[in-house]
Amino acid sequence: MPEVFSSARLRFRLVRPDDAAALQAMTNDRAIAEAISFLRYPFTVDDCRRYIEGLCSAHDRVFIGWTKADPVLVSLVGAHLCENKRIEIGYWVGTGFQGRGYGFEAARALLGHLENGFPDFTIFAECAPENVPSWRLLEKLGFETTGQDGARVGRKQLNYRVAR
């Protein structure tokens, strides 16, 4: 899987240790921490460094999205390769950039990236039904609920439907 890709307004590259301060500034928000099962609030720079260090796996690819116009970090998107030819995606967008289409754009760019690199894999996400903005975003992208509980408490699994 290539280490960089882009969308209309964003450039994505693999997250790296020197991104810790910028990622922490974007992520240190109670609403984001409550929506992402493995985050906590406050989310310190040390927490962020540990998170990035923990991504050193052949199964994880996490990208940060910077605006093209001026280099401002607005999003994080990631893919986790699972057993049985499955890939779980996840994402979050900085609070100041929510509601402006960046989440859709970032997730759509990641999906295109994955479709090209892993055409025979099932792509899925987990989402809490009460997280209405994220649930709607996933549906807009083409995800459909499976009706099954996700691996994380309170989450449901949604599978991506793509015409092949």
C-alpha cells in the first residue's frame, strides 16, 4: 500500500513520531475521545506518542490528512488488516473542521486507496448508533449495517458495499 495519497483538498501520508504534537492538538477534545474507543481525554502529547509507536505493525496503516492550501492537520484515517481478508477502517476529524465535508473526503480517499490495493477484501467499520454524524457518513460512503454487534462495546458493524 503506498504511503501517500490525496483527495481534492487533502494530502495524506503515514503518521510518524514527529506528528505527535500536531495530532495531539487536533485530537485533544472530549467529544473525539468519547467517539473513539481507544482514546482518552485529556489526550496528552505523550499519549499521542505512545499511540503512534503502537502503530508499528504490518497490519495497521494510519494516515494523517493535511490541507493542500496551507498545511493544517484536519483528519486521521486508518486501516487495520484483519483475518479472513477483512479490513477495518476508522477515522476522526478535528473539531474545528467537522461539518465541512472533510470526514467524507478523507474516508472516501482511504476507501479508494484500499479498493485499489486490496480488491478482494471486505472493508468494514464499527460505529455506535448514537454517533449519528459518523453513522450517516458511513451510509453516504456506501456502508450498510450487518445487524451484528461490533467487537467494541456499544458498536455495530457496517460493511462497505462496492460495485465490482
